[in-house]
Amino acid sequence: MNVNVTVYSTGPECQKCKATKRGLEKLGIPHVEKPVTEEIKALAQDRGLKMVAPIVHAVVGGEDRYWSDFRPDMIKSLTGD
């Protein structure tokens, strides 16, 4: 399955951001980290997400998925299991 993940983080002090990145790495899911910007905050708000870092954008087989906060269930869903 083709997966493209961007983790929008508030920085190295963000424990939930670290946990999300570790969860992705543990499952072998490649990702990039970018800083949370006002544009990303607006996108998250438009999608009804909690304003909690990290904000994650995953593209799975052409389908956009968004979530915020540390969500092990969403990370696992990226594996197709």
C-alpha cells in the first residue's frame, strides 16, 4: 500500500509528536516532519480536529486522512491491518 505521511509538530519538546513519530517508525511507515503553521491550524479547524499537536496528514492509496493528537489506532490503520 502506498502511504505518504506528514507529521506537523510543535517542536522537540512535544511528547505526543515524539510518540507519533516512534509509532510510525516502529511500523516502518516513512514520514516527514514539518512545523505547525497557521495554515495547518486553519486546515485542522476546518476538518473539525482537536487543536492538539501533532496534526497528521496521511495519504493512503490516494485517500486523505487527517488526525490530531497521539493516535495509535490511526497509526496502525496505515498498515492496512
